Amino acid sequence: MEIVTKIAPFCLALIMLGLGLGLSIKDFTRILRYPKNFLVGFFLQLIILPIVALGVALILNLHAPIAVGLMIIAAAPGGVTSNVLTKFANGDVALSISLTAIVSLISIISVPFIIITSADILGVFISTTISMTGIALKMALVVTVPVIIGMVFRGFAENFILSKFNIINKITGWLFVVVFAAIWIEEKDNILTYLIEAGLAVLILNVVMMTLAYVVAKKFVSGIPQQKCITLECGLQNGTLAVFVATLIFDDMAYMMPTAAYALTMYITGFIFIYISRKSN
């Protein structure tokens, strides 16, 4: 776990810096012009997703580390990947960026709250030396601060940043791969066992949540591009952030296994959804 503990914060900070470089003030003010679409996505991702994850953990009677690990990935915000796949799906990219940005910034409060509350429900002990405030402060250093630095830098060099944005997206994608490669290397003897147990849970969570998001969005949002965006935003989570949080709270690699399994699952289901949605168009 030593390698993961060291590289996860660094990789996450760079990924969030990349997110910040892609943001401008209009990504935040846009939600005031189209509040309904944003609020539907926000509610589904921040409230419904963790509730569905808790239901899956209880119904499947998962072992405690796997159950809490499932809650960690469910609590994580959408990642930059959701923005990219929304573009592939001909979805509302602007809405996707706004959701990713806002939920990522709120995550320094929402993630510790969801994890600590769900761990208590699932009967998992969290050391009294670990507090919600402590987790939030550490998350702020690698989530909020890099995003703000990225936005400031873009403000001074917007043309340069926009010309290099495809490269920035590729770099953040490879950083995501590096973190999960480290997990597979460190846990090569145990990972198959963990993935077998976590695999069904994350598949159910991912498919149920994407289906639910699509159905709710179809009823309440303004159009098909917004439905696609919200469906993908609820199915693609920031796995690097989930790994970082897991290393902050727990010493056991088992808590990261649902995130590792989810990282594989979400790409498969995401591309299947894109294929079906593009074909139906």
C-alpha cells in the first residue's frame, strides 16, 4: 500500500489541476441560467447514488471493507473522464463540466460525511484520530487548491491552455491509469479474490444508477443531450479521488478494491451506453 499512498495524492492533485485548467467562471454561472438540469444531476449524484450504493451493500451483505469501499466510490464526484465520454455521446458537455466542477468542490465536505456516516451504519470502526474536519482539510489541499490554481492560470493564459487542452486530458487519463496500475502491482496476490467479491456489487451499482439516472433525467431535464450527460455523470466517478480518500482513512487495501473494480466496469458500461445512444440517434 506504500506506493499507492505516495502516488495517489500527487496524481489526484495533477488531475484536479487539469480540471481547473478546463474551467472558467461561466462554468459556474451557467447553472443560474439552466438550474433545473443542474439540480437534477446534482441530486442524483450527491444524494441518490450513495443511497443506492448503501442499498446494494446491505442487500448483498458484503464484507465490511468491500461495503465501505463501495460507499467510497459512490461518494466520489464525477471525474474528467465523464466530460470526455459525454462529448463522445453527443451529450451536454457544458452541463457535464459544471456538474463535475461543483460536485468536486463540494466533495471535501460530502465525501467525508457520506463515508463516516455509512461506516457507522455498516458497523465499521473508524479511528477517533480521524475526523471529518481532518479529512476535509487534507482533501482541500489536493482537490480544491489545485482546481483554483488551474482556473487562475487559465485566466492568465487562456489561449495557450485551450490550444494544449487535448494533451492535458491525455495526461490526466494516464495519471488515472498509473494509480490503478500501482494497486494491481501491490495487491497482485489478493486482487483476484477482492475483485470477484467487489465485481458483482459495482456492476449492479453502476448499471442500476445509470438506468435510474437516465429514467429520471428523461422525465425532468430539457432534452436528450442533458439525459446523456447526467447518465454518464452518475456512472463515471473520480476513482483517483476515491483511492486517495481510502488511503487517508484505512490501512487495508481491501477498501480500495471496489474502486479498482469500478474503474474497469464504468468504462465498459459507459462505452456500451454511448454505442446504444449514438445508434438510436
